Amino acid sequence: MTDPFEHFDALRARYARSFASKHKAFGDAWHALESAPDAATARELQLLVHRLAGSLPAYGYAPLGALASSIDCALLEWQEKPPAERDDVRRVVDTVREPVNALLDELLRQAPAA
């Protein structure tokens, strides 16, 4: 029988190897939102960051998960407002810019060297 700690370490290592692809997908969605801000693109980014907010802590990356969660909450709060009550999407882009860049930097920094 495999040691559960070894099994978790192997899962965590496999998850960490996905950081480069997660960085690319999240970065692409972020750059799309920055260059053409609209509700649909904001939703795409929110879905990606929502997945990160859930999975990062599960694999031992709680600080990154908290950062992802803050972005998720800001985007979700904006989306849940009726369209007539929402701020301009560019305002939410400005609101999440710093945490998005921090998350992108950390995903890249923590990605294992190829």
C-alpha cells in the first residue's frame, strides 16, 4: 500500500507541473479582458480564476488560493449585479489588475523548471 503522504506529494507535484499551462490560460483570458473588456470575457476569466480558487488550496497553495478567491469574488460580485447597476467593466478590470498580475507572477514563479 502506498504511503498517503507520498501519494499527496505526487499529486501536488503533478498539479505544480500544470502551473505553466494555468498561467498561459489565465494570462490569455486576462489579456483578452484588458484589450476588449466586456461581460462575456469577464465571465470567462471569472470561471478560470474560480477553478484556481478551489484547486490551489486543495493542493497546498492556500496563499495563492486566497489571491485567486479575491479576484473571483470581485468578478462575481460585478457579474451578479443587474446590468443596469453594474459599473463599467473597465472599472472591475482596474480593480482586479494588481491581484491578477500577482497571481500570474506567482504561478510562473512556482512552476517547476522544465
